[in-house]
Amino acid sequence: MLVLVINSGSSSIKYQVREVSTSEENTDPYTSSMPAINERITLERATLGVEGDQVLAKGLIENIGEPGGAKDHTEALERMSEEIDAALDGREIDAVGHRVVHGGERFSAPVIVNNEIVRAIERLAPLAPLHNPANAMGIRAIQRKWPHLPQVVVFDTAFHRSMPEYAWRYALPDEFYRMHGIRKYGFHGTSHDYVTQKACEHLGVERSSFDGIIAHLGNGASVTAIRGGESIDTSMGYTPLAGLVMGTRSGDVDPSVLTSLMQRQGMDPEEMARTLNSESGLKAIGGTNDMRELSIRAVNGDESAQLALDMAAYRLALYIGGYHVAVGGAKTLVFTAGIGENSAYFRELVLQRLGALGITLDEHANARRSSETRVISGEDSAITVLVVPTDEERAIAEATAGLVVARRQRGPAGSTRLQ
């Protein structure tokens, strides 16, 4: 099956075409009935019998709605379809999978798109004003151009719907939650879910027995506590701003600092949000959000670079220690995403702070570059430390194929040529 994976932004569309091997005879939990919208289904269940490791085409359509760019998302899809048709040489797309940032409290699983689902995504726009409207535009553009092509949405927040209320509620007046949905949602769920499954496969353990901690470390970063294979807490909150020190995001800050600065500096909410999201984090302390540059400078004695990395490593170590308690004793710690997979220096900065948990590091394994899942902890480490490559596009493609195969088993559904 050929699956087109789309990440639709307000002014860009990033895409991949993945070839997904499917077992049409596979009996999946979806084949008898589709899940209720609020039923907990992980990517593990959505992808039984599918494998999507081959990328046939990928690209990025930028500057939508800007001078020199596509007029709108529909015109952008025309350009994308030309690129894809050239790459596929006459082969047909079978389905489209979309990354949608926010599923709110409603969505805890990938779902097949219909008009009601798109309207629900649009109604969640106040929770992700920069992302959900753009995600919905991409879905509607596909509907207009290829109305018979099945579409699936995979939500970044869905994996964290298993968090208990004591973890996701904020100690604020109840009306803020009831009226405005102010609570912790968590993000990077597709990655955390996928990496949890890959860690289980590498370790040879059942997902239901996996108790561990996943650190997704990119320019945006989050860490998640996993108990019994499910998310029970995560560092990002109502927005992706909370938690760890990130590339340009502050992470956790005393709220009184923000109100004080708004008064003293005369900053409005938009200016404060821009500062916290785009001018803070590693960039604010070390002058750049480039982890490679910071690491080189730190090794060469640059104090500001070292301070930035120490602050980020210390914050992450604190979260890991807390989540070790939350899961009842983590058996596994996993590093993933761009920094987690590639920065041996930063991993070492974090792990050297976790000796109290009985973690030891195999320095040679940590320094070895590889695109494969690997163990970097010492033989005597109380907690196994893994590096597991993430692949969110593959996860979305496999979830999409899993749902479409299930629908085909209930009735015919054809493919659509991009034309």
C-alpha cells in the first residue's frame, strides 16, 4: 500500500510517500468495528501486520499564500501531486495520513476522516491556533481534489490521553478547565508511542510490562513516563512550551516572572509568547540553538555554551528522576529524536547526573555513531539505557494503513491516482 503522509502547516506542506507492507488477512482489533472516539488505542494496535520502512518520495512545498508561492493549499497540492507522480511512475496512492497537533480530550486514537472529524479538529483550534487550522486546511484540500481517497489523522496529543487526572490537572480554579480546557495535554505523542514500541521489540518484552522513560530531544523536547506501555505523565503541558529547556523555548518558568516582566518591560501577551517560544532556551543562554555548535564550544572551554548545556541536562535529569518514581521504578531509559540520537556529549551530561539511580554509561557504546537501536548503558547499570531512532512519518503511515486495511476488510475501497 502506498500512503501519502502530510504535515500541513499554515504556509507549507511537508510530505512523504511510504510503501507499507500490509497483511490483508491480518485480524486486527479494528476489523470487527471501529473504535469509539475516546477508546484508548495505541499505534501498536493500529499497525498490527503493517510495515512502512520504504520512502518513495518526499518533499516540502513552502511559501503558501506568499509572493512566489502557491496561492493556497489546493494549489500547493497540485504542485505536490506533480512531484509525486513523477517519482511513482504511474503507481497509485492508496491513502493519506495526516499529522494533527491537537486532539484535545476527544481523540485518543488515529481515526479515519469524515466531515465531522474535520469540524472537530477545527473546533479545537483555540488549543493550537497555529497548527490545527492549517492541519484542517490540508485535509479539506485533499477532500476537494481526491474525494474518494481515504484519509486518516494521527494526533500528537492522543498518546497522552492515558494520563491520570492528578497528572494532567492544574491547581487552578475549576472554571478554567471546565470553560477553557486549561490542562496538561502533552505533545510528541506519535514519537513517544512509536519509540516505546520499538524499545519493547529490541528488549524482547511485552508492551504491557514496559515501565520506562522516553526522552524525545530535538529543538523541541519532551520526556514521558511510561507505565505498562502507556503514558502516565509528560513534561509538555497545555502547550509545547512547558517542561525541558529547549532550543528556543524556555521550558518551565515561575509564572510570576512573566507577569512581572510584562509590567516592567511593557510587554503584551504576544511579545511575551514570542520571547518564551523563540528567544529563550539554549539560544538565550548559549547564543544559539545549534546543539553541535554548543557542544564544540563547551568542549573548548566556552562558559556560556557549557552553562546552556548544563541547564538543559540538569532539567532533564530532574524530570527523569521524578518519572522514575512515577512509574514505580523505571527499567529502561530511552533517548530519541535529533539530539537524543546524535549528541553523545549531551547524553553523557544527562547520564552523569543519574548515578543515584544506579545508571552507568558505556562510553564506547555512547560514542559510537549508528542509525540502529542500541544499548549505551554499562553492563552493571541498574537501568538499561537505549538510543532508539524515531520515525514519526513511518508511524503515521503504518497507522493509516492499519485503519484502511481494516475498512477494506469490511467493504471495498479503491485507490485514487494523483491527477
